[in-house]
Amino acid sequence: MMTISIARVVRLIGAGVLVVATAACSTLRPAATPNPSFYALQGAPAAARPDAAAGPPAPSTAPTLIVNPPHAAAGFDSPRIMYVREAHKLEYFAHSEWVDTPARMLAPLLVAANESTGAFRAVVLTPSAATGDLRLDTEIVRLQQEFGSPPSRVQFTLRAYLVEDKTRRVLAWREFEAAVPAPSDDPYGGVVAANRAVQTVLKDLAAFCAGAARGWRNE
């Protein structure tokens, strides 16, 4: 009859426990998650923007424009990149984000777009110690990639108010909207379309502000 020593039994039991523990750790170890991708909203390339310096300088009677930081409607006030598959249901991509909130990224773009028109003596982003004649208030109503029917498209809507700073009188307001097809049905395609939509709205907004400023000067 074969006999097994107590030491050998202990070694066998220990090895079995080690195998089970190793297998349990392998099972419980979380799967590696992909690193998030970060994207930015940008204005028109320099070559595509009108060169304000090349045109006539703003007249001495031109107003100074104060640009307040944009606000954003609920759901669009975070760095998450939003998309829609069903009406009234907002979702966001898990591994793709804006580098900052759309409102914060939009603020310097508003300044640059209005500077390019040459309709203002200066364009200043608040907070600032500078005082101005007119004030621009804006709100992002929506910025979302819509997957209703292919190809997907990005919808960007911006509401703007031009206010006489001294009297708080609203001189003009308008809602700007652009819908741009995405070159691909993924987050990157949505980002490309979002930038094109933003550039379209900024161009229209700058023309709107310049026209309202001229009307204000002629009053």
C-alpha cells in the first residue's frame, strides 16, 4: 500500500489553493479601459478669415463690444460629447470628450469672429476692467450629433442678444442654427461636423452684430 507523507499532502493542498487564488484574481481583475480621446472646437483657419487689419480701421465712433462668457442649456454644459438616437433622449460617448465645455471653448471664438468684421473699436471678453458700449450675451441651445438617418449630422443652435450696456436695452436678438452632415458616423466625424457648424454660426453671428452696431451708431 502506498503511503503519502503529511508534508506531501500539505504541499499539494497549498498548490491547489494557489491555483484557485490565481484563477480568482484573473477573473476579478478589471479589463483595461481605452484612454479617452479629447477634441476641441476651433474657429475658421486663418487663411479663411477676413483680415481685419487689411481693411479700413474701425471709425472712432465705432462701439466697444463686451462679450460675456456664453451659457449653455442643461445637458450641454459639460465636456461630454452629446448625441441623439431617439427624440428627446440625450446620450454621450463613453470614451470621447471635449477638452473643455463647449461654452468655454466658444468664448474666444466669439471675440475673434467679431474682431474680424472691423465694426468695433475693440472686442473684450469678460471678466475685464474695460467698459464698453454694447454687450453680447449668448447661449448654446444645442450641440449634438443626430443619428436619425444616415449620414448622421451635427446640429448647433446658438441664441444671441446684443444689448446696449448703459441702458440694458436689447438692440437685437436672433437664434442661429447650422446642421452639418458628419463625414463618418463616429465621434470624430461628429467633431469635424461640429467645427464646421460652429464656423458657419460664427460667421452669421459676426455679420449680425456688425449690422446691429452700425444701426446703433446711426440712431
